[in-house]
Amino acid sequence: MSDTRYWRSLEDLAQTEEFRRAVEDEFPGRSPDWLEPVKRRDLLRLMGASMGLAGLTGCVSIQPQEKIVPYVRQPEDLVPGRPLFFATSMPMCGYGLGLLAESHEGRPTKVEGNHLHPSSLGATDAFAQASVLSLYDPDRSQAVMYRGQISEWPRFLGAMAGIRKQLLARGGAGLRILTEANSSPTFAWQMGFLLKDYPQMKWHIWEPAGSDGAFRASQAMFGRPLHPIYNIAAADVIFSLDADFLSSGPASVRYQREFADRRRVTDGQNNINRLYVAEPTLTPTGSKADHRLPIRASDIDSLARALAAAVGFASAPASTGDDARDSMVRAVAADLKAHAGRSLVIAGDGQPAPVHALAHAMNQALGNLGRTVQLTEPVQNAPQDVVQSLGDLVAAMRGGQVEALVIAGANPVYTAPANLSFADAMARVPFRAHLGLYQDETARLCHWHVPQAHYLEAWSDVRAHDGTASIIQPLIQPIWGGKSIHEFVTALTDFPDQRGYELVRNYWQTQRGGTGFEQFWRLAVHDGVVPDTAAAPLRVSANLAAIPPPESQSLPADQLELVFQPDPAVFDGRFANNAWLQEMPKYITKLTWDNAAYLSPRTAARLGLQSEDLVELTYQGRSVRAPVLIAPGQADNSVTVTLGYGRTRGGHIAQGVGFNAYALRTFERPGFGGGLQVRKVGRYPLALTQNHHALERAELVKRATLEHYREHPDFARHEHHPAFSIYPEYDYSKSYRWGMSIDQSVCTGCSACVLACVAENNVSVVGKPEVIRGREMHWLRIDTYFTGTPDNPEVVHQPMLCQHCEKAPCEPVCPVAATVHDSDGLSQMVYNRCVGTRYCSNNCPYKVRRFNFLLYADWDTESLYALRNPDVTVRSRGVMEKCSFCVQRIQRAKIDAELADRRVTDGEVVTACQAACPTRAIVFGDLNDPKSELMRLRRQPTSYGVLTELNTQPRIGYQAVITNPNKELVKA
Amino acid sequence: MGAVAFGLARLNESSYVRSTDIPIEQPVPFSHEHHVRGLGIDCRNCHQTVEIAASAGIPPTHTCMSCHSQIWTTAEMLEPVRASYRENRPLEWNRVYDVPGFVYFNHAIHVNKGMGCTTCHGQIDTMPLVWKASSLTMEWCLDCHRQPEKFVRPRAEVFNSDYRPPANQLELGRKLVAEYKVQRLTDCYTCHR
């Protein structure tokens, strides 16, 4: 396997001079002054300056007088300096992710997953990690607004009371409520009452990344909108039709875990699953595929039909018109049939109804229904075709049938498909009120705007992907007086201005009332899940005759299609003002602070385009300008754009970043469509981190097929050179030997760990110009390596962080001993000693050290003070920093253990990255403890160290990637 | 120049720069001398988390009022305390011991390893207003972290402000260091994170 060539980017593959420079130069873009030999005169001048300044450091500094402010009445269980954890749930797209929020004296600073929650299982995604920054975001809406002027909540209630009288007289005719997808049982209960008051009112739901295809398919096949829950753990063979189930959707955290548990080859267990993915753009799911087919989204329908025919139904064409695809279809169909009842076909949210219908049909034909797919009644409130629902609303507004529009949470002026001209239609509504986290595009065009409370600020409830209800428990009073959706809609009732807490509690009293209620309530709030609320699986069968015909004529093979996808960082735009997410390198492309039009290398060559060209995309009569990014694995003649950028309102960070892909989206085909024109108009720099911190070429990645592994289980082990060091050995046997294991077989590159590290360790954001200079501060990055052809590469994700080498090359070169080893073997970084020579970084072969070139930490914005982890120093300018293995967590555990006169037990120290990881790829522990989970993993033959040939003796062991390709296809 | 540097270094360690031995004014002139020496109240009655947490804990107003709602209920000196309780507005004390932001000190582990209150806080029971009795320089911390046997005392004596180290402190210290498994922690990460 060692002859396999791995590359980080197309520049690396071509070994361009630029890429070589990036590998060799740790600090690109320096002033040339520093590269020239020093002249005698300059040396004397610098010496004079440093001696002058040296005198200053001796100057006395008396500490300023600080205050201690104790409580008046100290809350029970609160120990100052010791965080408390409270169960809550983060709602997104109408589903909740169960969390435990860490509270320092009432300030939430970090979230962890809730082990009891079915969607979380103890892990989180990147959005949840970043959500604490949104809580303290100073750009959030801070005041009730009326026609652009600051107003007050009571005035809003007064205005609503006036409208209410008119509406009641008409039975609610002319009243429209528009919300985001929502599964709150309390909200459904409130809406039930509202519908009684206003029988003619209409409730519309708009979710820009929602799936109209799944809804329509279920209507056709089952006669009603059913909700699929996949049992990934039970599936031996999975076929994904453009479904990124590992990184998007309400259950993706759980699905990653289930997938990973079927992917490990530890302790001889080597019965791993097989994943086939057909998709236009390389996603985390595609990156884990054993066989991936890059295919235009438009061609998925014909592929699904061919597969359905091969699986064994009639009335479908047997060929896709492409030999390679046909042979894949035959092999996949045989594999699926061989694993009938233990296989799974999943259709993607962006795909139209026929593909979803075909997936249902195939699952039924394969006997997977009830085994790997459970169908339940919908979990969401008022399930509806969200695209049609928005279209109906626009038609009604245009027709003058809407007297009052109440928008709770959504931002349709920005997110509605362009050809609906939502803003124009909305202008005809005489009364418009909006509830939102930001004074966004929609808020500006509404008469009234009410600031929304963040989920960490208000009581609510939400259902998980499987229907399990959770109480959303606030951690803090609304910082800027926001209102929850429950409190907002009370403005339409006889009893306005009710408190969210009472509303939620009263609803649950109607469900679980009686003498045991208090106990039930306390337990439900404490655990973060309400027992016995999961949706029951249904025994249904699909009407195979109802598979809809293809939605459009098949697109000629040489025509370009345009695909719309939610963005991995800012999603549908709701996180656009979150700088942590903006700076998170998007999986696979490693693009930050922008979105781009992804083109395959072949298509780009045909159109004469390069990465960072600015092009005009013209689609269905509308145009936007977008930068090009040539993306390995992109399907030919398919151009993918991500939503959520190009905001015109909604915060300093959101505005002016990227381009607005919604401006091209159509109501009729929100997922994708043909007929795209591309014209080059200029150049546009992108902040890509793909080539930053590239390591010298070596065997960084080890990878083998399952078959090869069975014959050579120890393929990943080095022919070891005898370790020799001029430095004396240190005896770690009496202390702890902290170490880590990272399983590359299961890492999907989802980046939850990257953001968990940012939140835990107060890592600064640097902004686009500094990212372009290679100065991003992330302590943990995910290196993506490709192998094979750029058209359809195979992918390995390698989380890279300080390896805490036992023979750390960074340490001997520090002239001021600012980085030294401790007795547990951690490579310590001592900020107050560091003088910023950056020698350590130059000498780190893993390139994991980060230098504060400027004062990146925001020391001025007051609301952000509360966000920071008080257990970690906020670093200043001129100081080197790097991963500390979450030493604050280690020290807490060590002190707790010492107080109880015992050793730290296995699993007691969980690093932030490990806690967040949905796949449990990261395991931390004590290498001195032979019974630890870490040592079990490190003993596996697949465990190897990166760059061990440099005799760095890293403390992190990586587990080699094991793939499970289908022999039939490998032969072909 | 060398002399100037030396002089500045000495100045930096002076009690003036280190603000030691200067009584700090407080919103209420709380006297440790009166409460500890006069009344014999244990340290832990008010500093409740000293044995379990990093912070020893500054008492909430509620703790003051548990006595002062009964005695000295009209004393003018205590009006800020009563006002705090009445108006639910915290008292703002002036910090006496202030370790820099990049130092993470933990009371619990020191107290549990036999480090007495007065070792760092001085003869607190003689202070009408508290002053800083130690320089809190890193050198001062390391003095003990390198040789804990010089300062460790029996656990039973930790909160005893009348405790005086015996003549055979080093001998006793070595015995206690072994018994309490006191480590000589001089790793940077012990205090700096």
C-alpha cells in the first residue's frame, strides 16, 4: 500500500512551485527584510532598541485593585469556580439535539452532548458548539422595533391587541403565521388554541433546507407524510442517493455513531459495513464511501430507476445509458439483494419526490422496511410541503388576501426562492410583524420586529428525530430582553404576555398532570428527555404503483446543472454572523469566510476556468457573481453552490461575505436544475486552508482494504528504526502518560471537534485576510488527504493537533524555555515566558503551533467576556499557542483524584474534541494504564504514529483506514 | 546600567510594589481579629468551599445575616450588609490576594495536603482589616513547591491560627510529605494553563 500517492489538493498533486513553497515556509508572506542577511548597522540599531526596551520591563507595575462580588444568597449546589451542567436541547430545522450546557456562575460557556438524548448519544455537531457564540453575539437584535424606530414590548402588545379585534371579527381570515419547521409540543398546543380563535387563519412553514421531495413522495406512496428513521447499525450495505446522512439532518450525530460502530476493526472484529454513495459534490458521507459515483444531481433519478429495476421491479428502464454506471448498478443491486433485510437505500433531501419514492420502493422490495428503516407519524408540527406552503403564502399576499402576517423565526425575504419575489409580495400586507434573533432582511421590511430569545435564554420544548421530547431549559436570562416563540404568539391571544416557563409547564401538566407532576417535571428537565415520547414505528407498505414519473426531461450530458446545498458552516444563513463557523474550514474543500461555485477539474478545464476565478452564473434568467473552486470529486457538468452567504442585513460578520445563492433559486426546482451559463468576469481571492500547514511528504496516511487487512493485520506498523536520542530518557512510569488515539477509519471530517476546541480553549478568530496569510489559530485542524484521480478521489480525514511528542523537536529550540515537557509528558506552552521567536513552530514537523501575529482575541466587546472559558488563559499578541490536551480538564481531574486519594480513572479526563466527536474517533487516556480504553486501541495492529521516522515519539496513535470495497467493482 | 536593572528588580520585589502589609479598606470594616480571635469562629464557617474547590469562597450576605439578623441588628457599621440583603445587591469587597489571570490557584488541594491558612495569609487572627502577608511572586510559590516539607503541617492544624511550626519542622515535614503524598509540583501546567 505504500506506493499509493496521497495529496492534499490539486496543487499538491501537480507539485506546483507555490505548493512546495507553502510546505517549506512555515510563515509565508513575510517581509523580505527578514530573509536577508543582517547588516552590522541594522544589528546595532536593533540591539540598541532591545536594550532600551529591556529597561522598561524592569519598570514596576502595581496590580490594579480588583473587586470580589459574592452572592447575596448563594444558589444551592453552586460552588464558585466549579461549572454546573444543565440539560437542554438545541432546536434546528424543527428537531432538537440534546445537550448539557456548562454554566460558570450562571454564564453558559460551552455545550456537551447529552448521553440520554437519542439524537446526541453524548456527542454534538459543529453548529451546537458554535451556538454559544451566537448567544453572546453583540449583533443580535436588542430592541423591539416599530417602523425602524426603537419601541417597547408593551407597545407591540398594544398594536397586536388592535389587530386582534379586527381579525377575530373575521374569524381569522387574512391572518397568516409563518414559522420555521417546529416540533415543540407546547407550540402545537398554543397553535391549537389560536386555530380555535381564528378558524380561518393559516399556518405556513418555511425551511430553506427542508425537503419537499420526501414529503411529496410519502404522500404518494403511503397516502400521508411519514417520517423515516434509519437504523444504520443494522445495515450491512448502504446505498446513498445524494444523501449526506452522516453530516446533515436531525439525526446525523446519531447516524455517524451508528455508522462508526459498524466500521471498526478492533480486536479481530472485522465484519464491517459497506457504503455506496452517488452524489454530485463530495460530502463527509461520500468521503466514507467504499464506492463513490460522482454524478449530476439531475441524473440521480435515472440511476435510481436503473437500480430499482436491477433490484427487481418491473416498469423501470434497465439502463442509465452509461456503461460504467450500469456495471455499478448491477454490482450494487446484487450486493443489496444479498443483504436483503440488512441493507438500506437513502434518498437525499435535495432530491425530488420520485427519487424518495424509489428509495421507499427499494427498501420495501428488499425487506428493509421495519428493519433498517422505521416509518413513524411525522414528528414535526403541521407537517407540510414547505416549498408549496411558501408559494401559497406568496400567492395569497399577492392576491391581497393577507391582512396580517406574523413571522416567527424565519427570514423569508432572504431565504425565499428568487422567483417568488417574496419582498414585493409581502409589501402588500398591511400589518407585518417579525420575531428574529437578528434585525435581518425580513425584520427591515416588517412594521414590527421583536428580538427573539436564543435557545439558551428561554423555556421551550422540542422533539428529537425519533419523536422523543425534550424540555429546553434556559441557562441565562435573555441578555437583550428577547422573547421566545411561545411568548411572541401570546400577543394574538386573550392573555398576552404570558411567560414561557408557565406555558411550557402548563402544557406538560395537561399531558402528565396529577399528583406525580412535580416529580415528572423535575426529572424531565434534569434528564433532558421526556420518557415515553418516542414515535411508535408503523407497519405500513408502500403503493409501488404510485412512484411519480421523473420531474423533468433528462438533462443532456454536456449541459451544466446548478445544485443548491446548505452550507457546511453557515447552513441556510442562520449562522452567517457566527465567526467561529465562518472561520471553520468547510469539510473537504477547506474553504473559509466564503462560499464558492464548485466545479470538477474536467469541467473547469473545458470552460477554461481556474480556482479563484470570478464568474457570472446565469440561471433561469437571473445572475450572480461567484468565485470558482475546483473541487476534487465534483461530478462533471455539475456546479454546486452553497446557501447562506451574501447577506445584506444581519450583523457585521454576516454582511458582505460570499454571494447569495438564493438569488438563483427557483420555487419550481429548489434543489437543482439544468441550464446554467458560466462566464468569467475576473478574479477573487479565497481563504482556503487546504494547503496551509502541509506536512513533508511521508507516509502520513495508512489505508488498506478489509481483504488486505485480514491477510496482513499489521500492515500499518513501521519497520521500526531503533529509537535513538541524544537526550536522556525520562521515566514516566510513576506519573501519568497522557496519550490519544484517533481512528481515521471512522472520522468523517465533520469538524465538531474543531469547534469544540475553539469553544473550550478560547481560540481566536483571525478573519479572512489573515487566513489567506496562513495565520488561522485553530489548535486542531482536520487534514484531508486524497488518493486516486481528481475526478473521483478517495478521501482520508486526519485530525491533526499537537502530538505531545516525547522527544518534542519544538522544545530544544526555544531560547527562553517557554515550551518544555512536564512530568506527565505533556508539551507545555507557557504564554508568559514566550517572547515570540517562533523557532518552535519552525521546528514542528506536524505544523500544529499557532502564533498570535496580531491581537486576535477581542478584548473590547463586553458581551464576549462572559463567553470565555475562565479556566483557560486568553492569549495576547506575540505569543505562540497550541493544543494543551485540554490541560485544564486534566488538572481538574488530577486534583479531584488527589482529594479522594486515588489515581485518575480511565475515562475521567475527556478532552473537548473527544467529547464532541460523534463517531468516538478520538479517545484520550493514560498510556501507563494497561486496562484503559486508550491502550486497548493502541495495541491494535492498525495503530501507527505519524512521522515516527523522525523519532519524535508522538503520544497520539492514529488508526489506519480500513475500507470494504466490493470485489466485483474492484475487478471492473 | 546593571545597577539600575538590579535596583529595579529589587524594587519589583518590594512590599510597596507587591502591596504587602498594607491594610485594604473595605465597604464594611470586617475584622478577622474580632471574629476569629475574639469569637473563635472557624475559617470554614464563612469560607465554605475551601476544602472542596479552587475558590475558598467569599461568604454571601446571607452568611453575615445569619448572625447579624440577631445581634448588632441596628449597628450603623453593618448598614451596608443589611442594605445588601434588603435590596438583593451584592457587597463589593476589595480583593486582597490577587493572583494574575494566567495563574490558576486551587485552595482545596493545598488545604488537603496540609498547608495551613496562616502559611500564606499570615496571622489573619490579628488583622482588624486584612492585608496581604505574602508577596505572591512565583519565586515565593516555588519555595514551597520545591520544598513542601518546610511548610506542611498536620491536617488537624490547618485551620488553627495559633499553630507554630515545631523546632523539628523539616523532620516532621518530611514525614507528612510522605504520609499525605505531597508532590513537588514544579511543572508549568500545574498553575499556568
